[in-house]
Amino acid sequence: GLMMILGGAVLAGRAFQDMNTSEKSNFQIMTPASNLEKLILPLISTSIGWLLFSYISYVIFALLFNGIWSAAFGIHFEFFAGTEMFKIEYFGDQVLGFFVMHSVYLLGSAAFKKYPIVKTILTQFIINWGMMLVALLGIIVFFGSIEDFGNKMDSMDKFILEQNLELLEQNARTIFRILGFLLMAALYTTAYYKLREREV
């Protein structure tokens, strides 16, 4: 799982690295393909392509390792079924999370000419801190103090505990899935326009 996430971030962050030199940038511009096609190919290869490669590599490694270990030490391993990972709880949510992360780094690759991965990480850090400051200011403006906000949250916790928790969790997950999909679509769309800007 970690290999898939880190690999996807690195590959997406370097998807348009070839455009950072004048020779390769000219080749990219002169390639007979639309801007959408130039985006879709690295998008698919660094996301779906990488996921498939990682999955197949992991299955082969697990089978070989278990087979060698069993032959060498006589220890019986249960046959590794690669499809088991698809039965993980909220597997779809994890895949969506991967694509949201991927869209962030693909946009960074399209937007930043130098050190796109580092700049993307720094941008995320700045945005996260900015959102925290906005949230803190909102708490002070609407609740007066953090202590008053905490008291309001305590009373809200009591209200939530009186509700159908399973239904609330389902509704919350649905909202996060919709927001995640919209964010992913917005970031990929922005990456497309950033790529167009670099080719002008």
C-alpha cells in the first residue's frame, strides 16, 4: 500500500519533467496530439498503470517468497490470493484517496517547472496551515473563544450519540466521497489548463 502511494506521488510529480528542457519541451509541443491526449497518457500511466504494475509485482513477489520459504524451511504458507486485497473494508475509499493524491501531484508537475514534487509538498503544507488559521479565525468569530467552541462540540456530541450512528457514518462517507471526486476532477481539470499554458 505504501509503495503504491509513494510511487504514485513520485511518478505523477515527474509526469511532465520532460518539458523542463527546451529540446524536450519543443518535442512535446510538436507531438501530433491534442492537449487532452498529452494529459491523459501520463495520467493513466502514472495512476492505473502504476497500480496494476504494483499489484502484479506484489502478487508475484508474495508467491515466490512464500514458495522459496516453504521449500527452504518446510513451513507451509497459505496460498496467497491476490484478490483478497479487494475485500478490504472501504477499499473503494482508499482508491479514491489515491486518485485525489495523484491529481495533486500531477497538477504540481504541470504547474511547476523546477522541483515540482518539493514545491507541491510545500504548497500542500502552506494550504493546510492556511485552512487551519481560517478555521481558528472562524471559531473565534462565531464562538468567541476555543473554550466556548469546545462546549458547543460537547453538546453536539450528546446530540450525535442520540442519533442513528450507522446512518450518520454512511451519510458522512457519502459526502466525503462526493467531495473527494469533485476535488479530484477539479485538480485534473486545472492540470489540463496548466499544461496548455506551458505549451503556449
